[in-house]
Amino acid sequence: MPADYRIGIVPASDTGAVEMAMWSLLGARPVTMVAWESFGEGWVTDVVKQLKLADATVVTAPYGVLPDLAAIDTDQDVVFTWNGTTSGVRAPNGDWIKADRQGLTICDATSAAFAVDLPWDKLDVVTYSWQKVLGGEAAHGMLILSPRAVERLETYKPAWPLPKIFRLTKGGKLIEGIFQGETINTPSMLCVEDYLDALDWADGLGGLPALIRRSEANAAALQTWVDQRDWIANLADVPETRSNTSVCLKIVAPWFAARPGPAGGGAEENRRPAGEARRRLRHQRLPRRAAGPAHLVRGNGRDRRCRSADRLARLGLCPGQGRVRRVAAL
Ligand SMILES: Cc1ncc(COP(=O)(O)O)c(C=O)c1O
């Protein structure tokens, strides 16, 4: 990262960092909000429904594809998510961002930082949290600012009030302490230690290039497995846009694809695969987990046995609660 960029630790994880940036910087010029999955959509909601910025353009794309990034005007401010975690689609590069742009680029890079070679000169605000790619402890957000972002902070005062937790300036000047190890409120020193440990581990592997190679190799192994099967595919059709950290897959088996609804589902008679497909699926099942204690689930007039507590949790049922009674191991 360029030596003149500032790095700060802020409250409330990546969400805190992104919202702090948006609340502090937006409103000075028109903004384009670019979203291709749920987290990006969350930032759109912030700007359109909470900040209620009148001069906001929203550019979205359905799950699995990128919007036309080349059409984005980076003379406006732009807010986007580098790696759309919930769609497994990432920006392939920063070529669409002008070097001499007038706007600021605010990039939620939480599932990209440490696994992608981010083009720092194209990014004015970058955010991430420790628990994502490095797998550290969750609590704090990282807020990285380019000199142009700092200039905006020092020359523009938003029309709305800012709570202490969002304040990056005092008397029109950047609070430099935030970028020199001070924090706005109390950080978790356990999380800090864990993060230092994760950074040491990353250094030991060979730093960023090694982390990227590792992540790419893992994603490639998964893709090879997918390519060998005709019933499953990467949600991102365009290989260059496929995430190396949050791979999303779709079931393309004909019986599933033929079901009504966006991702299948709908009429009860369509919920179950027909004979042959069902038999094939049964063969492809993963090995059963070791048997743990079973649970008796009472409901809808009939009892069901449920083997794992995980499955109960997925069904929204907890042992000992309401309809669920613990019974002997199977
Ligand atoms: C792209 C993206 N943005 C934001 C978040 C929220 O991160 P945090 O929980 O660190 O606030 C997530 C969480 O998975 C994410 O994937």
C-alpha cells in the first residue's frame, strides 16, 4: 500500500468502517452505488434510505454476474464491494477506475484484502475486518484512506450530525491519532493479539503473494471438482469474475433447474427429485457423520428423529426447547 495512505482501527467491524466512510465523505458530489450481492445492497440502502442522498445512482446486477463496470463514471464518488461475498463474484481488476478521477472510490474489500492484489492507486477508501480472509477475531474494522480521501475529510462537512463513533476529524483536521494506533473507543486486546498472530502467520507463509497463491489454489481445487460434475456449476459464469475466497455454487441438475421459483422451490410436487435423479443424488451423498446423540422432534402430529445438533439448529430447533426433547444415542 502506498506509504502516504493512512490505516486506522475503527469500531464495529467492516460495517463500521464502511458506514463511517460513507457518513463522513458522501454528499460532496454525486455518488454511484454499485452492488451485485447482499452486502453491496446494504450499502445502497444506507445511502438511499438512511442518508437519503438525492444525487445517487444505483447500479446493480443479479447474483452471479457483474454490472458493466466500464460504464461507471468515476468522476462521481463510487461505493462498491470488491468481492461480493454472497454471490462469489469479484471485480477482476481496477482498470475501470480512472487514474485522474474526480470522485472518491470507497471499496468494501473485506473478503478481498489479503487474497487479492488490490490496485491501491485506484482506491481512496478501503475497508476490511480481521475475521475475514485472515480468519482472525471479529470486532474491529480497518479503515484505509488515500490522501484524496483525507483532503475530502478536511474540506467537506456533511450536512448531517455524526456520532462520536463516526468522527474522523476535529476542528476540520483529521484526527491523526486514529491512524497511529489510538482508537475511538476501547478495543479488544485479545482480538489485537490474535490479529498480530495472524499477520505473523501470513508473513511466515511469504506475505501477500503467498496468501494470494494459497487462496487461488484452493479455489482452483474446488473449481476442478465442480468441472468434473454436470449437476453443479460456479454461480459466476465468467471465470475472471469468480471469487477466490467466497466461492458460490449453483445446482444445475435438470430436475432442480426445472423447478419453479428463482432458485427452484415452489409447488410441493416439485420439491422432490423424480426417481432416477433421486437415486443418483443418494449415491453422491457425503458419508454420514459419526452418530451423536439423537433428538426427538415433536411437531405436526408426528415425531421425527434428528441425528445431529447442527441439523436441528438449521431447522431452528434447539434441544431442550419447546418441541425438542433429547433422547438416547441412536
Ligand atoms: C462483503 C462484505 N461486506 C461486509 C460484511 C460485514 O462484515 P462485518 O461483519 O465485519 O461488519 C461482510 C460479512 O461477511 C461481507 O462479506
